[in-house]
Amino acid sequence: MKFRTLVVFLLSMAFLSGPGLFRTGRMESRPATRPNIILIVADDLGSAELGSYGQKKIRTPHLDRLAAEGIRFTNFYAGSPVCAPSRYVLMTGRHGGHAYIRDNKEVSPEGQWPIPDSTVTIAELLKAQGYATGAFGKWGLGFVGSEGDPHRQGFDLFYGYNCQREAHNFYPTHLWRNEQKIMLEGNTRGLTGRQYSHDLIEAEALRFIRDHQDRPFFLYVPFTIPHLALQVPDDSLAEYVGTWDDPAYDGQNGYLPHPHPRAAYAAMVTRMDRSVGRMLQTLRETGLDRQTIVLFTSDNGPTYDRLGGSDSDFFQSAGILRGHKGSVYEGGIRVPLIAHWPGRIGAGRTADLPAAFYDLLPTLVEIGGGRSDHPSDGVSLVPTLTGRGRQRRHEFLFWDFNGYGGQQAVRLGNWKGIRRQIGKGNRQLELYDLARDPAEQHDVAAAHPALVRKIEKIMAANHEPSALFPLPAVDGLTP
């Protein structure tokens, strides 16, 4: 047994409690009461792109129903402003200052920098608790055959894009089933093709549900919608063509051109919503709906405006929030979180609790039979989800991001401290009062020097220097 595998097994079996430790219940083959877990993650979906979060132009009836029948979080945050580091935080429960991956880092010819074998993921912890584990969509945390390969990080079955760069096209020449390359006949990475990758991923996810009716499962579905390029089958595109003025996109600002870019974007989101509806229908057909918790979120904020024909301003994708993908302003990291669990989560509820991606690991581990904390930066959200028990609250939330010039952010109550351009030596802190200024328009740092110093100490205490993603201007600071 590998050392890492042994560690995961011991963690999942230990009856320990206290800070930084994880205690689990007994392992069983298939207790009828152990819930299935489905975690769906959209790609670059903004905080206001669902009807339940205020969207007016794009139709998302199934996700709106999910929110109406469950709980909707209004202060939930991604792990990072871009794909790979955000997904690392999600999988490991470690915030950016403790993360191994802190930015997108490409590997040729296909893949991203792999997370090490010693990494412990949600999938490994749940697998050790008796769960079947499957991932369908986009990975981005290690090329095929590497230590970071999803099949080597706790997933029994992976199907989709191992490489997030390959996922920039919805008609790829191939996808991956674990380490097997699946060629897709009729696809040439053009604007259209024979096999739409999102539909293939949906079909595999539905098959996984049907194939695992008789044992608990963890289904992770990191969809590639609505990440660019703008591509969607004609049947979905027809739902929106002609709805608005929609000038053609010529491809001059990256990605593929499209004759109806606004219609294409809206149609992509609605098609993803249809996939969620089909998952819910499959749960009902298999009798698993009351035995399954479904969570939906996004990996970061919406694409910055006009890239690849996108139009985040037109759709008000981040609502009133400042910033888009790549920014630690609210628009870049505030994302939806909806949770649905009939009989356990009351219908029509909202939660304003500030929480983040790194809270999902302790939450899902507890739902799967564990107690207390796996070594992570998160807290379990089960009390908020179920309305039972006392909810632990974070003193602060923290982001540490190597990209887009180097950025850090702290949310401390309703205060938000931000550093930008750290890579150029900047350590000056911006300060915003989110209660009075949710759009982060008024920097009040000069009026609150004691609060600035407190946030600076939090940043210093929670930033572990990274050789892989250095930030020299802050790497040497002490609390």
C-alpha cells in the first residue's frame, strides 16, 4: 500500500477530534441512510447568471427549481479567480495561501502542472468511506499518467477533458476515459462538429448514476460551460437567436468567431441547465432523489467582457459586483452555491453566511459519514444546510493568487482587504466596506489604519511561500 494511500485510509478511520484532525464513523458497504453526493461546478459562471440570483435574460428553470426546493447561499466564494487553483482549493480544502497550485500552469503537449501524490482529495476521503467516485468534465490538475491524474487522486472513473486548455473547444478531437484516449469521429475543433463534448459528458454522468444505484456514490461534474469558445448545437441556439440585437463576433479578440455570440452564450447556459434537469430526473427515476444531496456552484466569476465574443456587461453576469474572472474583487470570486436535499434541507431558504470552496471538503466528508475536520482551512456547512446544530463561522476568508500580477484578499466580517500587483512589488492594501459598498467603489484604507494592519497580519500569517508560484514582495513577511 502506498504511503499516501495508507495515510488517507487512516485519516478516514480515525476516531479523533480537535483542530486539524478528522474523525469518521464506521465504514459500511451500503447503509441505506448514507446519502449520495453530486457536486456540479460550472466553468466561469457569474454570480448573477442564474434566475434565482437575479438573471433576467438567460433561462435556467431547473437550477431555479433546485434553489426553490433547497438553499441558496448569497455570500459564497470560489477558491481562486481562475480555473486550476480554484479547483485545487475545492478538491483539498486548503485556501490559496496553503495551496500547492496557485495559478494556471501549463504543461506540453496537453495538461496542467500536476498536484503531487501526497495530496489528499475529497474523492480519496469519500472513497475510503466506501463511496464509488466519478468525475465527468474538466480536470486541470495533472496531465494523463501524472501523479495528479484524477484516476490517481481518488476517482474510480474520469471522463472528459484532462487538460483545461483543450476544453477551450466543445468539438474536440478526443476526450479521456481515465488513461484511455477516446477519439471523437467527426470533430475537427471547428465551430461545429458531430459530437458536442458537453452532451457526451452529460451522458456519462447519467450513466454513472444508473450504474451505482446500489452503493453510495460521489459524482463530481465540473462542466465546461459557459467557458469560451462560444459553441452550442443549433437546437439550443435557436431558442435565443433574434431575441436581442446581436452583432456577429469576428474572432479578433480570441477564440472562435460566432455569428450570434449573445444567443450562443445564453444557449450554452440553458443547455447546461437542461443537463442538471436530466440529472434530477434520473435521480427520481432511480428512486435516489431523497437519498442524494446535489450541490451546484461555479469555479470563479464570469469572463472579462468582450473576450472571445463574450458580453458579461450585457448579461450583467456579476450583477453590481466589481471585477470578473482573474480578479479578487467580488465579481471575480463571488459565485452561486445551491444545495438540494429533499427531507434534509428545507425548501426556499437562503444563507448569508460567508463561506468558500475550502468549506466543501469538511462538509461533504461529514455528509458522507465523517465527523470533525480533515486537516483543511474549511469548516463544515452541515448545520447551515440542515438548519440543525451550531454553525462554526470563519474569522476571515483568504485568497492568495499568483496570477494577473499577483493578488491577495481577506474578507473579515463585512470588511474586504485587497492587494494587487504584488508581482511588481506592491504591498499597499485597499479596503472596502461590503455592507455599505458591495460594489467596492470606495477605498477607505486611509480612514482605518488599525483595520489595515490587522488584515495585513492575517495575510502574512496565512501566506506560505511557494517555490512554484513565488511572490517575492510578500514571501518574506512575518505576522
